[in-house]
Amino acid sequence: MKTSAGLLMYRHTGGVLQVLLAHPGGPFWRNKDDGAWTLPKGEYEAPEEALAAARREFGEETGFPAPGPFLPLGEVKQKSGKRVAAWAFHGDCEPGALCSNSFELEWPPKSGKRQSFPEIDRVQWFTLAEARSKIHLAQRDLLDRLEAALASADPAHG
């Protein structure tokens, strides 16, 4: 079974909670929007620890630092069976400064040509309401968990 780990960066702007979501790169995702966005994440295998993998993947896919501290959001299971462990952290970044690693793919299919695509083609700040429609369906629970954790930690900023 595949396991991934990821980080959800959040900030408060004008008293409004926002989260940074990533849009997957490559031709399969080019025209997809609602339900296509994700927290920056990637696969890992033991003995690497999930949080270490999440920090590594966040850096590779965004180019942004992830200093922590980290708030555990637990795990969700996607329709494919892949399990995603997630943590949130408070931070800020300029989406236009995204610097993602890339992957190669034969494109167009059966053409014999290989092209390089960014793992993440863009990131954007969303309010929780916006994020709920943008994020991968299985990852919506992570938004609810973040909201609940922040509300219980500081009722004034939930």
C-alpha cells in the first residue's frame, strides 16, 4: 500500500484563515480545477519518518521553507487506497515564487517523446470555504481537522 505525507501551510489574513493548496502539474491535470488541488505531499517508505518525508516533499515541490512547529492532522485514505499523513504549520509565502521539482512523462502518449513537467504547476491561498471545493475530496477532512484544532487552541482565531 502506498503512503504519502504532506504539509498544509496556513495563515490568518485580516482575521480570515487561509490555506496554501497546490495544483498538480502535467497534462492530466491541466484543465482540472475543483477537486484537483492538494496539500504538497509525496510518497515515502520506511525507515523514513512520515513528518521528515512531508517536510522534504514540501520543500521539493514548492521551494518554500517549512520550519514548524507542526500540528498533526492525522491520516486520510484516498479512493486509490493511498494513505496520506498530514501536518499543518503556520507560515506565509508568495505563490508566484513557487519553485517545484519536475518529472518526466511520455507525452503525447505512445509518441516516443519524453517531456518534463513540474510536480506542482501553481500554488494558491484559499479560504477554508474555497479550499473545500478545490481540494481532493479525500483530503477535505484535513481542512476540518485544521479548523477544529485551531479553534480549540485559540477560540479567537478559529
